[in-house]
Amino acid sequence: DEQSLQRVDLFVPNQTLVLPKKGTASETRETTSGTKRDSFVSPSLVSAGGVIAAFAEGHIHAQPPADGNLSKPISSDVVAGYLDAKWNWSTLVGKVNSSTWKAHSVLSTTDGPNNNRVGVFYNPTTTTKGNKVFLLAGSLGELNRSGEQRKRENLGLKLVVGDVREPTGSEPSGRIDWAAPTSPLNESTKTAHQGNLTEFLAAGGSGVLTEDG
């Protein structure tokens, strides 16, 4: 019955806790309770291998100093919330509204090398094929100072692929095994367009997989 369905908020600013990505420096710095985001944008939803994954771009806003000059830019990562496709609506609502519901970081700002860290991941775009989840996002390096100018380095796209595994427990959060992020653009492609292209942009939202793959 449509009228009996109630709204459920998967990602709530300053409320939903986000657990750090496994194997990153944040995992050792942050507590197991997770951290909050100031806002969530660019949501998408996919289903693969019995897992429903909701994605969003999570923002952490800089706090302006007393003089009003913003000394630190916004940072953002890609977070996901995992649902079991077998849950009925009442079970899903109960899980999401419980105190144990947490999101998980998929692409974090610590994924870049120490000398060229990624400060922003934006416009996550998702699609699936079989038991694989494909996540494409734009990336901007941290602001680097050059004289009096501050500019982003490492403009580009990042692709991360997740494999849905067989369930080993009652919760779906551990069922997608995410590989390390890579660039979908090979060196020959970059060289061919050198001087003509200055930036690559992700569209955001859910993507479409054609019949021929």
C-alpha cells in the first residue's frame, strides 16, 4: 500500500556517521564510531548480487577563521550505505533508523599519494554489471600554493570497481570488496589530447550499461 510507506533518510547532514575506508590512514586516526559530514549531494542507487548500494558525495566544510578569509577549502569523499535486497520495507526502515546505521567511505581524501593527495571527489556516477559495481568520480588534488596563487592539481577521473561477495553475516556492509582506485584514461589517451583538454568531469548519478557492455 503506497500510503503506508514512510520516508527514510539514508544520509543526514551532521547526523549520519561515516566509517573510514579500510587500509587508509583515516582508519587509524578516526574512531570506530565514524565521523559526520556537513552535507550530502549527487545521490545514486544501484543493485548487484543481492546488495542495494546508495552513494552520495559527502562534504566537510571548512570553518572560516576570525578574519573571514577561508584558509582551508571544502573537502569531499564518496560514501555508500548498504542495504540487503531481501529486506522488506519495514525492515529497511528499521535498519536505517536504528542507532547502528552507518555509511562507509568508498573514495576518501587519503587515497592519493602523500605528495599529491586528493582533496575533493565529486559527482560520483555508478552502474553495475553482473556482480560488479562501477564507481566513477571526478577528482581534484589538494590546493597547492604557487607564489600568491593557490590551485588544484591532479585534475582527472577515478574509477573504483567493487565485487559483490557471498554473504558471510547478516549485514550487507561487508559484501562489496572495493579495489584500489585507478584512472580510466590510459597514457596514450592523455598524450593524444595533450594541450586540448584541461579537465575531465564526472556527470554524477546512476549510469547506464548498454547491451554490448
